[in-house]
Amino acid sequence: MENQIKIRRYEFDWLRVLAFSLLIFYHTGMYFVSWDWHVKNPVLSETLEVPMIFMSQWRMSLIFLVSGVGVYFALGFRSAGTFAKDRLKRILLPLVIGMLLVVPPQVYFERAVQGTATDYFSFYPSVFEFEPYPEGNFSWHHLWYLTYIFCYSLLLLPLLVYLRRVNTQVASIQNWVLLTVPAFWLSTGGILLNERFPATNALVDDWANHFLYITVFLIGFVLMKFPQLQEKVRKLRWFSLGLAASTLTILYTFYWFKDIDLNGIELSLYYALKQSNRWFWLMVILGFAMQHLNVKHKFLAQANEMVYPFYILHQTVIVALGYYLMQADWSIGLKFSVISLSTFIVCFLLIKYLIMPVNWLRLPFGMKPIQRETKYPAGLHAEKIKEKEQLVRN
């Protein structure tokens, strides 16, 4: 493969860090809302559902889009074979280790609440019966993203390599095309698939999610190939914000939190509005990120490295904290603050001072090993220096 210059687009590093960081607050919120989750606070909050339904519009779509951006740059300086091997080490291995060690405590705390588990040591062997959750105790829970991005990266690899290498130019695209065509495409998928295939995160029967996430993954990949498209996204950020705010207002006013039954054309219109709103918010986030976040910061590199293990660990910490704080007579605001802040602190300490310094722990959490400098005995080191000096003189 030709040598490629590694390009760093800092706005996408920032987006990756911010998008995954939001998961801490989102999954903490799941403890307090009426939506189905693993453990629940005795007192629930409908108010908290208002911002959470907005976040659910774009949070995972943004993560898959940023993943497409990352794959585009990764294929620029490595072969397809090397890329595939890297996916095995950086995604499949953390997924397997996570399913065997990180996720089981979440299932245990849920079973403890249900009254079907007593102590963890008697519960844990049931994981190795490999009976899928929810009937059994074997699950990937929040790590479903790793399963999906692993499959997308490898199954689409021939197409991705072709798109990366083909020398082509995009014709001049009108602004309305960039805004409406992806919105129409996502809306079509929503209308045809969302009712038939409700989201499961179970991979095999999740066709509506696959349509959505493969689309935004490929959009992120293709967007990096054409700088003129990126410039349009940047320039359209305020117009995109107007469309996003308008469609969001309609969804809040006429659909969300309303006790109404939708069918036929009304249901199709709802899915079209919802999916269009999703695309408009992605355009807003990308546009403002390109305008304001393409800046290097001394903490960004480390934050970008730590965000992967943060993602792997965070939900287990939230579920554990939620379980032990379940009977605490605290307000929802206080519990939310304690759980989200404690999750950040616990994950940071574990990653910074336990996982990152130890190579054999770094790999299961998706981090590259630290390359140790080879140390030579003093005499041998001096001899090598003399050899280099001799070569220079010759």
C-alpha cells in the first residue's frame, strides 16, 4: 500500500470523546425514567425523559458516523488485511472479554433485584451456560455497539477499500440535496422497517437499526473523501439548526408524550419527521464541530485514548451504584449527580492508574500496547554508538 500521511481531524476526536461521555449521563438517566432498563430507582421522573428522548435521536447515530470517519483514515495508512487484524484485536477481543467479565455484574444486579440471585459467586457460573439474555445470563448489554461496528467494518471492507482508493470527484451538489436526500433515505427506512423491526440491539433481527447505522457509518466514511461536502456541511450549520429545531418542536408538540395511536399515513409521517430530525441534528453537530472544534488540546490525545475503556466500564459502574443506592432516601437530582460523578471518578481511576500502565490490561480494553524502549547494558550501548559514528564517518 502506498505510504499515506496521517491526518488528524481534531473535531472528530472531540466528537468521539463528547459522544461517548454523554453515555454516562444517558445511562444514569435510564435508572430514573420509565423506559425498560436493568435496575430502577423506586421513584421515577417523567421530566428527565424530555431531554433523554432528544438525545436518543442522534447519540448513537453520531457515534456510528464518527466511527465511519475513523475507518476512513485507518484505511489510508494500512492494508485491508492489517485493518481486519486490528479489528480483531481492538474490537472483538474487548467484546468477548467484556461479555465474560464486565457485563455479568450488570446481569447479576438485575437478577438480585428480581430475587433470582443471591451472591455473585453462585450466580457467575450461569454465564457459561451461554443462554442468551433475557432468558439466560449471557449478554453483551451496552457492548452491542462493538458487535455492530465489528460486523459493519469487516462485511463492508471490500466496499470501503474500493471507496477509499477510487479516484473520483463529486459533482457540485446543491445545498438542498445534502439536507433532503439523506433525510428522505432515512425516512424511507424508518417507514418501511421501524414498525416491522423494533430496535433490539440483538444483531440478528435488528434490521431497522442496521439500515440506520450502516447508512450513517457510510456517510461518515464518504464525507471524509470529499472536502467540498465537508465545507457545505460547515456552511449550512445555522440553516440545519433551524430545520432541526423546527422538526423537533413538531415532534415534542404533536407526538412525544402524547397518548395517541398512530397508524397508516399518520405513522409514516411520524417516522419521516423523526428520521429527518435525526439527520438535521447530525448536520448541526458536524457543522458546528467543523467550525469550532478542529483545535488541538494537550488533554485531547489522552481523553481520546481513555474514552474506549470508559465506554466499556461505565454502565457496569452505573448499575452497581444504582443497585446500592436504590433504597437511599435522596432526591432524584442528588442521586443522579452522585451516580454520574462517581461513575466518572471510578472509571477514571481504574483506567488511569490500573489499566493504562499495564500492557496485558490495555489490550482487553481496546488500547494499543505501550512500546517500551529497549535498554542496553552500558557497555553495549556505548559500543552501538561507536558503530553509528563509524558509519557516519564512512
